[in-house]
Amino acid sequence: MVFDAIICDPPYGVRAGGRKSGGRKLLKGTVGPYTVPDDKRTDHIPSTAPYSLVECVHDLLDLAARMLVVGGRLVFFYPVLREDDSIDSHYPDHPCFKLVASCEQILSFRYSRVLLTMVKTGPYTEDIAESAKMKHLEFKENHLKWLEDGNLHSAVFSPADAQLGGASDSKSSKELKPKYRGKYV
């Protein structure tokens, strides 16, 4: 426990998806960890694998629970879909933290992000680590489909008409063409 605050903007896969070191085979347990020989270290490019938002947030909460002092703050952005000018208020949870503030930043008609501020309320123990792992698995199972496995990008960049039930037949095909904003133009 060395930090008073951790403030970050984790990758949530809209413009650039998160990546983690290790590659698919290592992360699945197919191959064991390896050490790169000294003569190959200068040109070595480590393998990476996709890093989903759910895994990223779990790792962030776990790291913060271990590294923050009691009373320390964790502040990070979390993406949400807007529906009928309201947002889903189910945020990630950890036994060491209490949510003290949330502030929405509207990014588009369908998409926004919330700045979450959590305060650490107790020390990190092995029992808490196991409880956090169970909460993470429950959150992962119940998490919205659009946030998992890269579907957040589709939700953000899909045409508004596709989410609102389709467009009328009188529109020309040029008017139906989606107008994207981002690097995938």
C-alpha cells in the first residue's frame, strides 16, 4: 500500500482495443512461461492477446486494492450505453471499494462514459481477493453483451437507424449510408 490515488483512462475498445502481454497460447495455459534468450532480446517483439474491458477493469480494481492506502481513491472512466436519455448504473464492484461519485460525459446520442470515483474502505486480504474474484465472475456473466468481446465498437459506430428499429423505405440508399466518426472511416 503505497499510493494515495490512481487515476486512469483504461482502454475500452472503441478506437483502440486493449492488448495484454502473453499471447493466446500462454494465456490459455497451452504453453508455459518462457524466457527470451539474451541474444534475441534486442529484436524480440512479445506476443499479445486481446484484453477485454471486463478483464481490464477487474485487473485495475485488484491492483488498486493492493496498492492504495486505506482511504485512497481510484478514479477511472467506464463506458456506458445511453438509452432514452438515461444510463445503466450497474458499475464494476470490489469489496475493498465504495463508489463515492460518478459523473457522466456524453460522447454521442448512444454512447457516453462515466468518471467513477471509488474510495478504499479496508485492507486487502486473501479472503477479499477470493471475494473479488467471485464478484468479477458474476459481473462478467451478467455484463451487457455490447461491452464484451469488442461489441462496444459496433454499438458506438453502427447507424442510429439500425438501433432505432430501421428506417423508412422512402429514404434513398445514400441517406441510409452510416456516417461514422472515428478512425475506421
